[in-house]
Amino acid sequence: MSLLAIVGGSGFTGIPALSVLEARHVETPYGETSAPVTRGQFGASEVLFLPRHGPSHQLPPHRINYRANLWALRACGAERVIALAAVGGITARFAPTALAIPDQIIDYTHGREHTIYDGATGVVEHIDVTAPYCEDLRLAAMAACDRTGHAVIRQGTYGATQGPRLETAAEIGRYERDGCDMVGMTGMPEASLARELGLCYASFAFVVNWAAGKSDGIIAMRDIEINIARCVEQLVEVLISLAADQ
């Protein structure tokens, strides 16, 4: 059995049904984590949990210390990391409240500390990210959805943008031409850093709105909040099943 870590995104500053056993401040070579690493009982399993935006969702996507977060999870014993990510839907299947397990990602971010090989140690590694997500964990996540009866989209390309603003309709049109099915702000450098650190990493992306230009009118934050609440409810059940299978 390997220890599973859950990285919480929007809507997941905490996890319902997680019984906290310990909250640990972890010193890292890269500074402070978004929050203490929580070790808790989740259903029948023990997991680690870290909210990437902080305990009160105070960190915007470009200010998250992704390096520290993933280093700390590994230091606490995590071997597998499942990342939760609220996204906007671009292509037709990715309607609000849909749950997806992406298999590809395109990085449109800039200016983020995106590698542990920054020259400080004198060592440089060129990692392969042909398949940016861990296939074993992707398959386990799909199986958890099947066991709990929750529909899931089993493939998709995530477009990682800088944020914190939402995108323009023209930008979304570009991302769709590039092959993106969904858009979010935290998928990179999290995925590539996990690969550098030897962590098996996959993501549950949950759609909380149509991306810009994909529906009539502007994107309303109240609608996003309602959809997040709906997605949280189904994801908790899936995550309990996934944790029990690790």
C-alpha cells in the first residue's frame, strides 16, 4: 500500500469526512508550503492533504509555492499525489459539473518557479513528460469512479493559464485550436515538478463553468460556487474509494 496525498484546489481548503490526526509544518529547500501538511483518516484509509491555495484560499495561482508543496508531500511519505482542480469547459463534453481525468496538458504559464533543477545544486536533469500524468494513478482514479457510480471523462487536454483573471473569448478560441478541452490555472508546474520529484501524479478536474465565449453572457462567480459545491459532493465519495485502493 502506498500513501496517497490529496492536493486541494478551489472548493477544497478542507475535505469533508477527513479526520485530522496531525498537521505538520515542513521545512523545505524552497521555502514555505501553502499550508501545513495534514495527515488524516479518510474513510478506512490514512491520507495526506494539502490545500494548494492555502487554508483560507488566499494564494492566487501564480503565487503558489508548487516546489515546496510537492517536496513537503514527498518528505511526509507520499508516493502518489491526486490533484483536485476546478476548470472551465471548452469542448462540448466538458459541461459544468462534469468530472474528468486529463491525460495531457499544455502550459501557457510564465514566470513561475517551475523546476527543482534551477542551477542551485549544479545538477541538471531533462525529464521526459511525453505522458505528463501517471497512468497507474489515472487508471486507479477511473476505477474509483466506476465503483462509486460517478461518470467521468477519461481523457482530455488541460490548458494551464497564468491567472488569476479569467481568459478572454479569443484566448479560449486559441486554446481550443491548440487542442485544449478544459482550462485551469494550477496544472503547471505542479505536474512536471511531481515528475522531477519521482511522484506518481494525476488529476481530477471538475468543470465549474463554461469557458469564456462558450455560453451566453459573462461568467458569474455565483454559478461557479454552486457548481463547485455539487462537484465536491461527488468527489469526496470517489476520493474515499481511491484512497482505499492504494
